[in-house]
Amino acid sequence: MINEAIGEKKLAMGTLSSFFYFFFFFVFFINAACCGGKSHLQQTPKKHVPFFIFGDSFLDAGNNNYINTSTLDQANFWPYGLTYFKFPTGRFSDGRLLSDFIAKRAKSPLIPPFLQPGFRQYYHGVNFASFGAGALAETFQGFAMDLKTQLNNYYKVESWFRHKLGNDEGKATISRAVYLFSIGSNDYMSPFLTNSTILNNYNDSTYFGMVIGNLTTVINEIYRGGGRKFAFVNLPELGCLPGMRIIKSGNNGSCLEEARRLASLHNKALSKLLFELEKRFKGFKYSLFDFNTNLR
């Protein structure tokens, strides 16, 4: 029991639950890793600290504008973008995203979506996120770019850095980069929203194990290529979202317990995974934003 308690305490220390702590952790890495903390806009491209963004609607800056999907999975019409940009940008928000605030604080330009036409200068980073995306390829398949597709797009950008800067400097730039992830919500919501029977084929531990397993593969691949600084947004209580509360007739607006349970299991597994990766991988650093602690 004592060892277990110590392990839980260490795990809690490894997860940064405060939004502001999470936020400034990023800014510290982006600024401090680059040129002694000076604004990297004043530096040559070789000294930039790229910001790479993976995930779903929480971070999608407009990639779904450029894929063949439904209007439900796009945000290129009013009132999206109303309060800040004054026009729809493809962000699923009336203003900016978490990644936009991080970029601003780091004195970096907003990070464009990978699929934006004409966007080929990746020095500051790339946004690969896609509304509806999941860690599983089957999640809203055909309507979003799943996590593996996002990784494949990242490989293209990684090759671009090596081509532009040379192999050694390209790898050094990748190692200075910051990687932000928000993924998993759609994997647990889509079976209920699409009347899928996939959850009938797996028990809870097997299903969330597949989601965490795919995310682990992507982290491992990025680390193998030189990535060292990671941050993650875990899952809110998915079963309590308005769209999930109304799924079951006769539920009287109560939270959908099945989705709520899966999200909770995912969050525990993600915390454990990151704690273990930090011990296993030399130089691996991470920050974890806990939705459920900070949105109450």
C-alpha cells in the first residue's frame, strides 16, 4: 500500500493539472529551448522551435475545410469565428483555440492547418488536427483524418525540415519542437452517436487499450524521430455532454454512464502511460491538462 501510494503521488506530480501551469509549461519550452528565451521571430529559421498540433475538433484550425466531408464536420460558415477573426476560419469555435493562445504567448504566428492551400513554410510548425478524428481508423471513418493519417502528414513535414536545413540541423529542430495532442473523445462517443455495434465486440479494457495503444505508437514514432517535448489534453466527462445525455430515451437527461466510464478509464491509462514513458525514454518531457479538475 505504501509503494502504491508513493507511485500515485509521483504520478500526480508528473501531471500538471492547472491550466495556467500547463499553459506556461508550453511557453517555457517554446521560448527557453530557443535562443536563450528570446522571441524566435527575431531568429533565423534554423533557431525556430516548431509547434506541432495533433487531434480533433478541440484543436482543428481548419483542416476539415479541405477534405471531402459533411458540413456537420466543417466550421467554414457563420457564426464560427464571429468574436475574434470576424469570419469563419475552420476552427470549431467563435474565437481562438488553446493552441492559438499558446502560439500568441510564445510570440509565434498562429499555426496554419496542414491542408491549407499554399502553406509550405513549416518553420513555426503545423496543425494536423481534424474534427471527428480518433486514435482508431474506424472512428467517423471517411469524415476526418484519423491519428495515423495525421502522423503520415507529419512525416512529410519532418522530411521537409531535413531537406531545407540538412539532416543534422533538421533533426535538431525536430528535437526542439513542442507536440500538443487532444485525441480520444471521438473514439468513445462515435459508437453511441452512430449506432455502431463495435462496443459489443470488446470489453471496456480491450477497447480503451486499442485507443491508448494507437496513441502510444504515434508518440513512439515521434520520439524515435527526435521529438522530446509533449503535452496532452485528456478527456472531459463525455457522458455528461448535452449531445450524449439525450441519446438514451427515458434517461431523463442524466449522464450516459457508459461513455463517462470509458473516458475515466482512458484518462487513468493516459496518465499511467505518460508517467512510464518519462521513465523509459531519455529526455522525454510531458505536460497533461486535466479537463475534469479545471472545468468545475
